[in-house]
Amino acid sequence: MKKAIKMSAMALVAGMMLTSCYTYTTVVGDGAKGNQSTTKWNHYVLWGLAPVGVSDAKQMAGGAEDYTVTTRQSFVNGLLSGITFGIYSPTTTTVTK
């Protein structure tokens, strides 16, 4: 019994340590011309499988034709996901125009 608990604890620690933050960037048109940016959180449940509230990059750009969209999981997003065991998994979207 002790061996099973020890192995489970080791698997949990390894799983927590092997997670990572991710970032992906999309360039629309010629990309951002300046440094004006807008940031919003995206809300997902069930390990990111079901979106609850996702930001609209086109609306965040405010009619700009050229902008850059960066979506990432920040440390705070990952911390919240870890605390809730992935049931709530937010990400952050930043639009720079």
C-alpha cells in the first residue's frame, strides 16, 4: 500500500513539473505597426476542451487592418489551471496594433 501511495505521489509531482506555458502568435495583414495593445482572458473548462468565454481578436483590434495576435498561457493562467486540476483552464490573448 505504501509503495502505491509513493508511486502516485511521484507521478503527480512529475506531471506537475512536466507541464509548460505555451505561446502562439498570428500576424494579420502586415502585423503590428505600433505598440498599442489590448489584453483579455479566454475562459475554458475541462482541460481546455470546452470554451466558455473566448475573446474576439478582430473586435480587440478595433477595426485595424494590420495587427498581431498573441495567445499564451501565463504563469497565473497555469497556476489557476493547476489549482483547479484543469477543470478551469484560462489563457491570455493580446492584440497589438
